[in-house]
Amino acid sequence: MSTLQVKEIQGIVLHGYGSLNHAGFLLLQVQNAALVKVWLGTLPLRTSEQRPEAADLCINIAFTAAGLKKLGLAEDQLGMFAGEFTEGMTGTEHRRRILGDHGESSPEQWRWGGPGNDGVDVLLLCYAGDEEALNRVVERTVGDYESRGLRLIERLGTVKLPDRKEHFGFRDGISQPAIMGFDEEGTPGNMVAAGEFVLGYPNAYGQYTDRPLVRPEQDPLHLLPVAPEAASHHDLGMNGSYLVFRQLSQDVHEFWNYLAQQAPGKFAGDTTQACIALASKMVGRWPSGAPLVNSPQADNPALADDNDFMFVRSGDADGLKCPIGSHVRRSNPRDALDPEPGSDRSIEVGKRHRIIRRGRAYGPPAAASMQPGEIIGKPADNQERGLHFFCFNTHIGRQFEFIQYTWVNSPKFDGLYEDDDPLIGDRGATEQTRGGVFTVQQEPVRKRVTGMPRFVTVRGGGYFFMPGISAVRYLASLK
Amino acid sequence: MPHQEALTVIARIRDGQVTPLKKMLGSIREHHESWDLVPFAKLARVHFARFMVFDATHDLDSDSLPPQLVLLTNVDAPLSDHLEELATVCADGLDRVFAHCEDYPALNARSPTTRVQFLEQHSCRSDAVHVNRRGRSVEQIRQEESLRSEIDKFLDANDFDAVVPATLKERITAFVRGRSDLAWALRPPEPPALSWRIKEWAHKYFSLLAVLLLSPLILLCLPLFLYLLRRHERRDVPDTSSASAESIRAFRDDEDFWPHNQVVAVGLFKPGLFRESVARVILRMADFATRHIYNRGILSGLNTIHFARWVTFDDGRRLFFTSNYDGSLESYMNDFIDKAAWGLNAIFSNGDGFPRTEFLFCGGITDEKAYKRFLPTRQVQTNVWYSAYPHLTTKNIANNEAIRRGLSERMDDEQTREWLRRFGSGNRLSESGWVARQLDSLPWERICRHCK
């Protein structure tokens, strides 16, 4: 087991900054690379050494492939980054297909990161305990932008909803992988090799994921560490990670409105109860966060942060408690899939497709309390709200994109027919990949709802690289 | 129900005709909806079909290999009916495509008979063919999907909350009985022809008998074999080059239009008598395994493959592998590494440039980086690809059949409950045979740790 170099890894990778309720994400363009490099050299980046306190101000930074190129990174080094990163989130028709970026979510419609938008080079993440402190840290860090050689494309705000909820009204961010060599606590089924999230460490296959290495003469100041598996090279990728960022707009009104049309009659109780019952089946957790596997009949706030369950081993092989197509089951199937559901082998295979999620909600809540009972029935207010989804991984194709295509958007997940993710699925771009059905397994026979509209629309996104601290210094030193 | 046949036609492309032929064939991304020139959809027996072009290249002795056009189909037997249909229903398209090839009948000599002759003369035996489920015809697959879909609608339209399982099953059966268009479903599907089953049976037991008789000799040769194998494995040089970003992107651009995808890989055998012999024996074993061990929906732990085949060509110098499978190429490659490495290592490690194996079964593609880098260097574009059921996965198809079979089966209460759970989702596959289960549960990771 390798111990992580926490002083070298940017803080947001290993910590969620949960104590810092305010965040601003700055999309920046490099105007003057020389000035930007001076700025980079002095940037006080928060590391993963310590979990932040409420009074702390934290800054982290990530770059697109275009940004790295502008800073002067050589082509041969750029070519060693993951193909997904250098091609970009919108780079190919194929990638749009597997991510589900079609129709209203097609990159041509995006607010940022699309082919028609200003090119994003740098993503600056700023966190603070209150809004005033946040503004102060932004001001101190970038000032008037121009003197730093930067141009602000957009500052994306965030909101902290009560009880860590997302906008549909469910507690979010409960399940995260435990990282070997960093997290001391964690069940064996949730303990994942560090190299899945941080480059330069062995991954779930026991290998070092490909990443940019440089020849010693390309690093004359010896700013970079020596590559652990190739001593003749310095490691530009080490302690870095790929950041996947997607702005997901949530149509809260449409979501509950659809449930109000479908749930009553199919599920017990009054309209509100029936809606919450069906919505919880779709999520796989109750609004409080309690998992259906451990609390199948009713919500139980005492289990709000319960993440200690499997599917098959917890006696739910058939999805009678937590439906097979539910959001939590398909975004992290734990022991549910091949080669042998319920076995250690299946858990090990599942560990090759995990991500660390660090998203934050944005936009005004549909109801201040975020209780579904108060959200249901509210008239549409046409407010933009949603999730700034972002996650860390080292193999975008095997992790984020795999989850997105093979599990979330796939209408065929684990033997289903036309069921994509009820919450965030893309409903399919073609006749053959059509989704929009949600099946609730139960006795004596399943119930299902059909014709589900898309509740989540993509408004922007990009693939970023978040370098290790030394790699940022190296970038700052590029000629 | 008929068993399935795999047709492989390989024809040498005439000088200067590669470019116009490729232009005519286009690419999957251009016509994944339908390709009118050769309308495979009009042929009743076709499960999958494809056209592809192998470019001119050279072998390890620098002898040149000509450009070739390849037509592949997976069809319901008899093959002769399929050839006949191709030569008549698709006559025009077939003429236009194969006119780019040597030996194709001249304009005035083209008739169904001469076309069939051409196809037969240029057809090539497969070394091994995996059929997800032998004996399941295109017609059966389509019928059972419509059965499932109609029952699903029936279930949607009624409230069965208070109904006990046995009664619900009776009501579903009564619904099917009441529909004249679904009445066929009340009988289980018929097995393949008796003559074919006897032939397969004979193949199985004669092969086993032959192995038994040869076993003393095999045991005697084993030490020498292992010595030679290790020597080769240490000396063989893995190909560490990468395919260009453009070619990888071109492959991706043809993928993920449907829930299933295809892949084709072509490679040269490693040189020398030893590798040649090992490859021959292993392919024989693969043939045996696909016919008699992995014949119930699962191939070496993978249950997502509709059809796959291995074909030796160019006078035994090259091998191609093609597969039609569910999900993305990324998930397919991960499945190979995670679930089927040993079987694929045994076959493909006899191919030139393959990642280094240990004792035939270990290493190789378990090196994720090496394998994912290697595959695109051996991949070939498929220009035209047809599926008779592009919206159905192997799990859907197997589940639909289980629903149909259940209609005419007597069940106890627990069995009825399980059968009813098949509506809406079916991840319960029928079990593999005993030998397959033993093979799939071998602890390869532990075994291979000792191989290093």
C-alpha cells in the first residue's frame, strides 16, 4: 500500500470541503501566458494535508488541454495525457453519443464549454465559509484578471441546500469510495486503490495509469518528482487527477409534476406519499438519504448517512427493495453485476469503475425547507437550478464515461429493456437506445412508468486536469 | 428450430479497386440505420452481417498479402437457402460490390447459380464459432420479443396488487391464449434437427475419446511442451507501438449507435512450427469449447456476445476474430481483462505482437495498459454492419425465451414468483453447464501469481 503524498495533492481531490458552505467556480481564459505563469507561481493552493476548518479559504486549480498548450507545454507531453482529455468532452460525435449530449443537451446549446462558447483554459475553484469571505478570496486571488493575464468567462456560483440535499429534494453525496493509503476507515468492499483517483500510484489493476512523463532535461530545475515506475523520467502527472465538470440543470417542477401524474393509484397513500414513494424508488434512497436496501418500507432519518450495504448480499438480488434501475444501484452497483452477483469478484470488478464526487448545487431551492412535501405542487418558476457535477478519476474512459454510458444512460443495464437512469438518464438519442421507462420490481409483478421526460439537461462541461502542487510550479516555470 | 451457420466469404480485390470499393461500402456511421445496396433486412435467416476490407499488407517474411473483401453472415441453417436468397434477393447489390473482386462472374455470366458458385468457392471455414444460444432462430427472437412486449402492455393495463402469483400466471396464460397472433407461445420452441444434434453429439464424444487415447502421449510430451512454451514466451517480442489517435477516433466514431457493437481484429501468427502447432490445437479446443462447453449463452464468463468467430486465412498465415456484443468496446475490453483473460490469452498469444503471456493462460491481456494499446493496432474497420435485432441484448433475448417457456411449464409457487420477476427486467440467465462453471470459477488471479 502506497502512502499518498498529501502535501502534493490539491485539497479538493481528497477532501470535500464540507465545512465551507460557499464556493465559486471561475472559468478563465489565458490572455497573456507569461503573466499567468507568474501568477501560477505564487498561487496559494490548498493541499490535501488537512481537512479545512470553517474559517479557511481554499483555492484549487485545473486546466483544459487548450490551457496547458497556451502555457507552453510541449506537444509530446500533451500527447501523453488521456485521449479523452485532449479530445475534450465535446470533441467527437462518439463522445456526445455516450455521454447523452444530444437534443437540448447538445454542446451547441451549452452556456460554456461548447463549440460556440469562449474556450475555457483554466478552472479556478474557490471555497470559503461565507459569501463575503468568498468574494474576498476571489478578489485577492485574481484581482482585475487583466493584470494576471486572464479573462473571466464566467463565475459560477453555488448554493448549500439544507441537509446536504440536491434540488429534487434528496440527500446527496453520501456514497464515496474510501481511498487506500488515505482513508483509514472503510469497508473492504468500498476500499479502492489510490491510483484510480490520483495519478502516480497503483490503480485497481495494480498498474500505473498512463500520464505525462518528462525527460530530465525538460525539467532542469528538478521541480517534478521522479516517476515511480520509470526512474529515468520525471513525473508531470503524479499527484494529479482528471476533473470532469458538467453543469446539470434540474427541472424540479417537471420531475415532481411527472410523479404526481404517475404515482397516485400505483403507490399507496395520498398524492404526496405516493410521489415520494415512487421518487425514492427512482433514487434508491429516501429523501433523508436512508437507503431502500436497509429501509425498504419507510424513510428513516437515522439511516441518513448509511452507506454500509450491498445489493445481492443484503438480500435484494431481485430489486424488490431497491429497484434494479434506480439511480444509486446503477451508478454504483456494488456487488450486483457479473461475473457472479454477490461475490468478491463482482465487487472487485466494480471497483474499476468508481469516481470521487465533489459537486455542488446551484440556483435557488424550489422550497426553502427542501422537503418534497413542500416542493410538490409548487408552480413552475422558470428558475435555473441544478448541480455543478464534478468528479475525479484517472482513467476517464474506464471510470466516468463507463459509468455514464454502460450504467447510467444504458436502457439495458443489468437485464433491463428500456430503462435508463430515471433521475439523470438521457432517454436515448435513437429508436434502438430509447429509454424513459422505469420498472419497480415487486410482488406479485412489477409496476412500471413509461414516457418519462428528461429531467436533467446539460448546460456546460469540460474535462480538466488538476495537477499536483509541484506540477503547477513546473507549469509556472515553462519557458 | 434451425441451428446457426457462419458464412465467411473472402475475395481478392482487383488492382486499383480498393478505393472505389471502400467508397461504395462507406462506414457504419454513415448508414447505421440502413444500407440499401445489399438489403440484409430482406433476408429471413440473417442474424448479423457485415462487409469489411482487409488492406494489402505483408507477412513477417515481407511477402505481400493482397487486399481482400470479406462478407460475413450469421444465419439460420440451412446455409444453402441463405446463399440462394443472397444470390436472388440481393443480386443487384452483390454484383455491384463483388464486381470489384477477382473471379466474379462477368456481366453476361451472372445468374443466381454463378453467384452462389462464386460465394461457395470463396467461402472459408471458421476455426471456431460462438453462438450465444444454438438453435434460437431470428424468427424466434423476434416473436418472443413481441410476446414480452404484449404481456408487458397487458400488465400495465391492469391492477394485480391483490392477485396471488399462481392466479396471475393463469391470467397471463389466458391472455396469450386469447390472442391468435401469440398462440404459438404456448408451446416451447422446438430443438434443432435431430440429425444435427446427433452430429454434434458424435463430435463431442469422438473428440473426447481421441483425447483419452492420446492422453499418455500428451502427458509424455508435456514437460517438453512447457519448456518450449516458456522459451518462446520469453523470446517473443510484444508490439509496444500505439495506433494513431486518428485511427482510434475513427473506430470510436462507428460505435455505440445501438446497444450492441462489433469489433474485428486481424493478426499474423507468430513464426515457427511450435507456435503454428499450438495455435492449431488451441483453435481446435476453442471449437470444442464453443460447441460443447460454452453453448448456453456464456463464453468464458462473458454473457454479452451474440456471435463471435475465429477464422484462419491467407494460407494459415493470418487469423481474424470478429464479435457482435452488447455494450461499449470499453466495457467489452474490461470484460476480457476481468472475466475471460485466460481463454483469450491461450488463443491470441499465438498472434504476433501480443502482450507477453506466462504459461499460455496468465499475463497477456491482464496488462490493461498493454492490451488496450495493442488492440487498436490490430483492429480493422467494418464498413457495413447489420443486426436483425439492434435493440435487443443477449440478456433480453434469453429472458424473453424464459418468459415464453414458462407459459407452458408447470411451476410451484416459488418458481411462479421467479417467473413473474422476469417481466421488466431479466438478469437471471440459465445456468452454464457443469464444466463451464468449473472453468469460470477457477481462481486465475491466484494461479497466475505463481506463474511469474
